[in-house]
Amino acid sequence: ITMATPIRMSVSSTSMASDGGSNTYNFPPRHRLMRNKKTAIAFKIVQLMLVLACIIMLCNGARVNFNFTRLAVSFGTFGAYTVIPVFIIAGFIIGEVTPILLIGYNLFGAGLFALVGMLRMDSCLSLLVEMDKLSFSHNSMAMQNDNNMALVMGIMCLLNAFLYAIDSVTEIVALRDSF
């Protein structure tokens, strides 16, 4: 029985892996994904800007459907994810590392923004069906403007959901590589 010993290189070490037989393979060290603090802060700022744009649209007339539950979910999501990224950015700046908590916030945010985006899209589509029945008037033009704003807000919410999902996947990979 021969034992394989790792080969030491000047810059980094490599490890020997066996295929179960008598052959061993020389693998380079695995690259670890480390989160860049500046990139993480910029990512959170983009997410925060999208939330603020959605709040402005919702307050300025993107409330196509006056369903209280839909509005409460929208305002609750936007309010919470206006406050949370500010504290996460502050944590990044002072150097606090909370990857598991960050994964939870990001996954929950992705789900909430996807829900709000789909609710906004549903409101837009249902209003389009109802507007086909209405006559062309000033009131229907104002409704069409609100509908377009709600559609853009829904798209922005779905984009933010995608960004939160990417952020959580990046954090999961970085957490897995740290072990």
C-alpha cells in the first residue's frame, strides 16, 4: 500500500485525491468565494432605490385595485424593506458578519417582492379587462395612467425579487465556502 502525500507548492498547496483505486490525482486548491463589501453595499443600495421608487409610485396613484389586503401587503413589504437594508448596509460598514440572518432576510424579501409584483400585475390585468367595457373618457385615461404606473411598479417588484434571490444565493455560496 502506497500513501499519497500532498505536494507543497510555493504559492498555494494542492491536495491529493484518490479515485478509489491505485490512482491519485493532484487537484489545485478550491477557490473560495468571498463577498466584496463594496459590491454588497452597492447591491443593497440598488435594492433600496427600487423599493423607494415603488413607494413613490404606490403613493402617487399606482393603487389600481383598492383591495385593502393587497395595499397592506404592498405597504408592509415596502416599509420593512426600506428599513432592513439600511441596517444591513450599516452592518456591512462596521464589519458585522451575519450571513445566516442575511440569507433569511434575502429569501423572505425575494418571496415578498415576488408576491407584491404578482399582485400588482394581477390588478393591472383585471383593470385592463374592465377598461375594455368602459367608454373613452377622461376618467378612463386617468385609470389607464394609474394602471401603467402599477404595471411598472409590478415589474420593479419582480426585478427586486430577482435581485434578492441572487443576493441570497451569493450569500449561501459564500457561507458554504467558509466551512
